[in-house]
Amino acid sequence: MISLRHYFEGDVVMEQPTKSRTSGKSFILRLEIQTNQIKFSEIVTVIIELGGDLVAIDVIQTKRDMTIRDLTVTVTDSAHVQDIVDRIKEIPGVKLINISDRTFLMHLGGKIETKLKVPIQNRDDLSRVYTPDVARVCLAIHEEQRKAFTLTIKRNTVAVVSDGSAVLGLGNIGPYAAMPVMEGKAMLFKQMADVDAFPICLDTQDTEEIIRTVKAIAPAFGGINLEDISSPRCFEIEERLKAELDIPVFHDDQHGTAVVLYAGLISALKLVGKSIRDARVVVCGIGAAGIACSKILLAAGVKELIGVDREGALVSGREYSNKMWNWYAENTNPNRVTGSLQEVIVGADVFIGLSAGGILKRAYVESMAADPIVFAMANPTPEIMPEEIEDIVGVVATGRSDYPNQINNVLCFPGMFRGALDCRATIINEEMKLAAAEAIASVITEEERNKFYIIPSVFNDKISKLIRERVVEAAIATGVARRIPREYR
């Protein structure tokens, strides 16, 4: 396979193939074609025969006997890229000028920008927005600090904060490399819920320094979205910031995943005719997401929940080096079941995987209760591939977009913060998370629900609005709302 070596030519990222590895499935070939030597249809035939799908053709330049064209090609397997490139190079009358990776092009210069809400057209405007007339606004906020919510961007702005220590499945790649993900998160906030968000990538992984820094920048923001911070540091950072700030702090890797998981489980249990209070649930992988998912399931009414990690089932009475495991053991596994995943999964109604690819075997699933529910959410490789167990499960879900029932936290965080900002909640509590999950689940009607459709698409425009409504109601009911939106008065 190939990877693409990147360099700049004008404002376009150009790529030259090297004999390594690429993760892209879509690319653009810029070809110089001698039209007196070869027909364009012959090139198209080569691409299709080697597994490529030609989705767009752009003419860049044309002369009497020569044309330069950009061919946008998609492939199902990255290995096909090298095959296509090698074959194109062999065709007489065709010169490969470069390859452009469409993903890199989308990131060129960053993916977000700031824009003015009001133009500055004259000296009076300048005075009002900057100096000297702006001083009256400054003094108004100085005299009554809560006015910052109405007179500054604090009203509608979230900081997306990361230290780059646990980015996607890439691990500790640092703050610079984390920026593309945080920018993407800011885009989703804006598109899904009209929340302004800005990426803040910190060049430190010291817990105390992160806490101090976030507290120092908090006056500019109405909420803090922690992202891709490694476990167990993420627990302390979130808990401390929640206690020391008066704005919502939400670690999306934990709680966003938990909310969407519970939403999917609501639908799945309805489908197989089981009650959440009677379900025996096994959670595999007791990290940040595993603990958050377990907490929301306990709050939702699960009575028998067993957590399994490298050391087997977590059991009260044992001392674990991870202090969160000690909490977990004391609050789950009421029957003190011991053993490996293979042992504790016997008779379970639900498997929740937040661990590693390939660790769940078909035989384990066969030992579960009738119509088992399997949420294999490890990325990029699930604990078990859906096709291995599709014939023996009631429902299977993953974290992947190329299978049905994707558990994707994009469904949660935009609407969650939209609601929290609109009622100026001081925190995002468990009741608000449960409300968000129920809102997501409510999008699926009884007629629509089936084993391949238990969770709505992230592009369903009803979701953020529904979550916002339920979250505001829950915040008001639990006394954490500082503002009652007009429709609730």
C-alpha cells in the first residue's frame, strides 16, 4: 500500500506516492493525458477493473492534443490505491502529475473561522465595539458579573479542551496533532446545535496545570467540553473543574458515549422484550468510558451489572491500584461474581464492550441469555465483528459508521450543551444525561425499530432540538438552571 508525502503548491496540498501505507479511501489523481495516444475511456476502464469507483471528473486544462484532468476516485480497500497508481504510470500517453488526498485538502488552513455578527462601518461603530463607548458595557459587567452571559460570547460559547493524550485510537499524540479533531468537534457543535465552540489544545499533561489553565480561561466560555484526555487523569480533572467552576464541564469521551449507549439500549431492550431492571449486564473495559457507561446504567435502574477488565471481574473486598476500580467494585457486581469474561458472560442479557478488538468470541455470545444484546464498541476493531454473531443475537451495535447501529457521541454533545447554555445550568448532572438519552431513543418509533435500527442517524435534525428540550426540563427540575427559557415560564 502507499502513504502520501505532503507538500504545498499554491493553496493545494499535493501528494506524491511512497511505498508505505495510507488510511484514505478517497483520493484525486491529476493526470496529463495525450489525447492523440489514448482514449479517456481506457483510463476509466483501468480504474474500475482495479477496484476504483470514479465519482467526479474535473477538466483543469485542455489543448489540441493534451488535457489535464482531476479524477476523484474512491476505493473500498486502501491497497487498491497503489494498484491504480502503478497501472496508471504504465499507460502510454498518460502522466501522473500528483495525487491529492481529499481529507488533507479539507483540513488545509484549518476548518473553522470567526466571523463578525455586526460590521464596523464608521467611527461610532468603532467606539461602541472597542473604545471608548465599550467601557460602559465593561462597567456594567464589573458591577454585575452575570451580565457577561448576555453581553459577551460567554452566552453561546464552549471551549473544547484537550491535552492530546488519548486522541481517537492514536494514543498520546500531543496537542498539535490533536487540533484537527478538536476543530472537527467545534464544527459539529455549530452545525448540529448552533453552539460556538473553539479548540483549546494545551501543551501540558500535568493534571494541576490543566485544571489551573481551564479555570483561568473559563470567564470567556459558557461551558467546558473536555476531550481526549487519558484515564485516570480525566476523572480528577473533570471532578475538580465541576467543583471549582460554575459552568457545565462535560468529558464527552465518558458521558457522551454513555448517553448514546443508554439511548441505544433503551431501544434494544424494547425490541427483545426485556426490562432494564431485570437485565444482567456485563461491561468489558473499565476505563473512562466504561465507568461513565456503568454509572448511567446504574442510574437508569440496572440491578446486576458486572465490570470486567484485564484482571477479570471487579469484586468488592479486593484492593485495586486504580482507585476508580475500587469505587466500581463497591458499587457493582452485587452477587460478587468472579472469573474471566468467558465465565461471567454466561447467562448475561447484555454485553457492553469498551475494550479491545477481537476479545469476544462467538462461543461466549452463545452462552448468553436468549436474544442477547451485544454492543461491541471498541474502535476501529470491535470486540467481535457483527457478521460473526448476527444470526444468534437480538441486537448488535458497534462504534463504526460502516455497520448499522453506530453508537456515536455526536448524537449527544451538541444538544446537551445547547440545553445547558440556554438555561445557564451550573452543571450537567445525571438527570440531564438520562433525559438526553431518552430524547435520542424517542426518535425511533415502534414501527421503525428493528435489529438494524435502534439508534437514529447523526444527521437527523430532530435530535439536538429534542435533547435541548429534555435537558432544559431536567435542569429546571433539579434546580441547576439559573435561567428559565421563555417557553418554560
